[in-house]
Amino acid sequence: MVTTIFVGIGNGAAYALVALTYTLTLATTGIFNFAQAQIVMVGTFVAYVCLSEYKWSPLLGLLACVLVGLLLGYGQERLGIRPLEDARGAKSLVTTVGAAVLIEGAAFALFGENPRTLPFFGGNNAFTLFGGRELPVYVYILAAAVVLTAVLHFLTKHTRWGLASRATTSDQGLAALRGINHRRITTVAFAVSGALGGAAGLLLASSAPVSYDYGNDLVTFAFVVMNVGGLGSYIGTLFTGLGFGIVEAICDRFLPAGASLIMLFVAFLIVLLVRPSGIVGRKKIRMV
Amino acid sequence: MMLGLRGWGGIAVLTAVVCCSAACSSSGSSGPAASKQFQILAVLPLSGDLAQHGHEAEIAAQIAVAEVNSHGGFDGEQGVLTVKDDGDDPTRAVAVVTQAVSAGNIPDMVISGASSDEAVPVLPILAKAKVLQFSCSGASNYNDPAKYPLAFSTSPSPSDVANDLFAEMQQKGYKSVGMLTTDDVLGHSQATGYAPVAAKDGITFNTRYVPDNAVSATAQLQQLLSTKPDALIISAEGSPVVTMLQARATLGVTLPTYGDATTAGNDVYSLAGAQLSKGVLIQTYPDTVVGTPITSRAPFTTFYAGVKAHPPIVGSIVPYSFCGYDPIAITAGAANVAKSTQDSKIASALNSGLTAAQVPLALGPTTYDAGNHQPDYTSEDFYWAPVSPLEDGLYTPKS
């Protein structure tokens, strides 16, 4: 049972890590970036190429992942968001989905359909703790998710940038009247979430096969985690991700195949009915 | 309208030129000019998720047509290959095949796809048009001779795979076996096909399903281990193979682990790496292993030389031989036995159970019957190999 819980926490941390990068753009700009999971997917390929093919050190690999993610996020904002008159709504939905398709197509053209595996730089032998077993990579993923949650929460609540971004999400027009440059906030949010997505790719590449369609699997889980946790809430996203992973693992352990997805989506629907803005979400942001 | 002598002369010259050029183009580069050609339409995934396999099948089909033509063709008719892309999309596959059978020039044979998803939807269209169909589908719903008498496959049936698999298990003395497979049509089809064979061999058989997109299979493996198996089978394609082997590593499972014929279609070593695939035995085919009788002599050597002329070979040789080469080689043998290129007569020849000598260019088994359009695979048609790096698509066993 302890192993099952560990598996759930590990997978849940991975979902939360991706969902946090989604939450960053949503909380600061009000835009849901559908291509975020594809940026994470690109990060996994960059990690694979740097660490496995060029034999770079993990630190150099991390820098490459961050740089590529940052450029993708920045480029996406400049080309797909900024030209829109009002990016919060259906228009950005179309351009972000378009960016997702474009990035996935490019990854397929470059790397083909065959998945790849990247051995974890921190070791690949499972360890035993409290009678349960887990792979080292999931400890790093959990640590990354917790640290990222703390940093993003602090930045949002205790810095001028956080205040400005919250003001922009709340009322873009009013924020502009107060001298807040919402375009700059949007650009920074996309670039930073891209960089974080790329960095997440370095860890996620060692936890699951690296494949061009990896982003498709992530987007559904991240979307649900973010909605249930509370749109715009980093802490809500982290805890929902972990809870989501644990419930999924317990269902997979004791129930027939497919039961975990049914259970999770039933929970998702109940939360949407009872608290449409999520468990700890702000009422202003509502995606569904 | 009357034509003058000069006009008739011109028409005569023109007709002669047209006839000559038609004769030249139809006769190909060797052999006597044939009046009729054997038209082969290959509808393959040249784009989309299975594009790699589609291109491999295309190369193999070209090699097969050239080989068959140089050995006398399809009962004397030279084969002509046309390749069309279905994008690994069943809807597009249906559209391409419908268009082909609606046009004036109906093909004599259709090779449908590199997966069951492409092969199964076109079954009724080709059955209605009475066109011979070949695929590498291993799905049980493809194999329905009563409904689709002209549809044949090159892949073994799940029960043939299971016969060999459980014979191996029985030989090792295992009483209980657990299988991890994917929660999709193929996975359920395999589990359904394997269960009666395991029961017949007195082996307790349990299956757990892992979703295609699962990031972990550890919980499912834990569930399977609670049934106390003596050995573990992994049956999957692509990413889930890695997920399942990762689960095995996480739980520190030391049980003997086998990859069935489905798993053998992958290059498991490069997919999962040395550490995860250590100790796994793969149920592959003799024509994927260096040094077996099949790979040591023609027609394999000719086929393989042709494949190597189109590098790189990514992964296993299986998509080349099963999806592109053998459908054409087997059909040519059957046409020669039937002494006809009529599809119904080719099907009858196939149903009569062709021997290897009657189908000299084929690489795999060719024995079909009226009730089973997947070839009969015996234990001799499988080969157990430890997972190791593939070299140009082939396993090289260590001495």
C-alpha cells in the first residue's frame, strides 16, 4: 500500500508540475495556454538530446531546456497573443491550440513516432522507504513541484509584479488606467511559464517515454487538476495534483482498468457543480 | 467525314506508335510483353503516426514486386505497384479504397495499411468489390473468412502466439502467469486469445490492463503480482512497453519476464534501454534473427539486401516483411498455383494450404484454410531471443 501511495504522489507531482506552469499564465493574464504541454514535451526532447546524445551535464541540459522553453513561450506570445485585440477568450483559444498543433507537428517531423527513454541523472535504482518503493526521479519531481508552488505563491502575493498581474487578471482596463503595462506582464508570463515548462521537461523525460504526443496526455490531466484545485491558485493546484495522483493509483491498484479515470472525472464534475472556480480558486477566473 | 490517304496513313503511324509504346511500358524491363498486368494497390500510412512503418512497407512492397516479376510474375502477369497514403486514418483509408474500386481500373489486389485500424474498416468495401485484400493485421475481427472470403493476413492469430508462449511457460514449469497489456482493442484481443490456451495447458492466467497514455503501470503491476505469478508477460507497442518495464524496475520484480510477439514488433532495447530491458526474453520470428535457416538463404538475403539499400532501418524488420513484402510474395505463389490471377481462384489456392515450396519467395508461414485467414504459426515459426540491440533490424544472438 505504501508503494501505491508513493506512486500516486510521484505521478500527482508530475501532473501538478505541469499544471503549475499552466496556472502561471492563467493567473497572471487570464489566458489558458493550450500549447503549454507541448512546450513541456519539447523540453523532454531537448533534455534527451542534450543529456543522451551530446552527453552534456544535467546543469547545461537544464539551461538548454529553460532557454528553448523561454523562446517558445516568448515567441508564442509575440506571434499568437499580442496581435489579438482582446486575448482573453475564444481568440487566444484558437491561437494557443494552433501553436500546440504546430509544435507537436514540428516535433513529429524532427523526431518521428518512436518514443525514447532518458535514464535519470540522479540514479535509476528504486529505493525503499517505510516499506514502499519508488524511483529517485519522482523525489526530484515532487521537490520541484513544492519549490515551484512556494516561489510562485510568494511572487504572486508579495511582490509588485504579483500585485500588477492580479490587477490585470481582475480588470485589464482598470489596471491600465493605474499605469500597469499588461502587454509586458503577458509577455513575461508566457516567457517564464515557457522556461518553467522546458525545465520541467528535464525531469519528466526520465519519468515517462519521450514522445511527440506526450503533451496530449498531459494537457487533459493538467487541465483537470488546475480546474479542481482552483483556477489561479498554485497551492490548490499542487494539492489537487497530489490528490489526483493518489486516487488514480489506488483505483489502478484495486479496481478494474478504466475505473480511475471515471472516478477522477466524476470528482471533477462534482467540484465544478459545487464550486465552479475550484476548491481554492478565485471566483473571477472561470474556464468551464 | 472522309479522310484522305495521307490522313489514314497518319492515323496508322500514330496507332503503331501508341501500340508500341504501350507494349514497351507494360512489358517492363525483362521478359516477354504481357498483355495484362497484375495491379497492386498499397494503401499505406505514408504520413501520420505510423508513417515510418508505412514507408518501410512501401520499400518492401517495391522489393517484392521486383522479385516476383523477375521470377515470372503473377501467373505470367507482371505486377505493377501503386502506393497511396491513408495518413494512418481509417476514414482516409476508406475514401482511398472506395475511390480505387469505383474507378474503371479496379486493382487486382489491395494491401491495406500497417495496422488493424486501417485494415478492418475497408473489409466490407473490398469484399463487395470482390478484390483480394492482404494486411498485417493480427486482430481477430479482421479474420472472418465467412464474411470476407478474400481478406488474408500475414500475422499470426493470438491463439498461435499463445500456443508457443505457453508451451515455453509449461516447459519452464510455471503454474501461474500474469500479463500486463494495453487497455485497447489489441490488448483485449490478445488476452481473450491467450486465456483458453493457458487453461488448456493447465496454467493460471491473469491479465491487468494499462491505459495507452498512463504515465505509470506500477499500481497495475502490483495488482497483478497479488495473483502470485511465476512469470510475467508484457504485451504492448510503443511507449507502454517502457511504462511497464519501468513499473517492473520500481517494484524490483525479479520474476522471469517475457515479451510476446506484439512486443517483439518494437525495438525494445533502444526503446527502454539496457537497464530496464535486462533479463527480458522476446518472442520474435526466425526472420528477425541473424543466423537462423531463414535469414541465411534466399529469398531473405535478396529481400534484406533490398531493404538495406534504403537506410536507415529504424527498429525491427517486422513491418517490412509482414506489411509490405509477404503479402505480395504469397499472392504471387498462390496465383502460380491457381494458374490464374482471378482473385477468387487465388483465394481458393490460399485456402488449400500452400506449402513453402509452392510459395518460394515468401518469408513467413503461408498455410491458410477456408476457416482461418491468418497463417498457421507453429513453434518453429517463433524464436525466443533475449532483448538486445537490433543491428539493421535484426537480432544477433550471442554464441
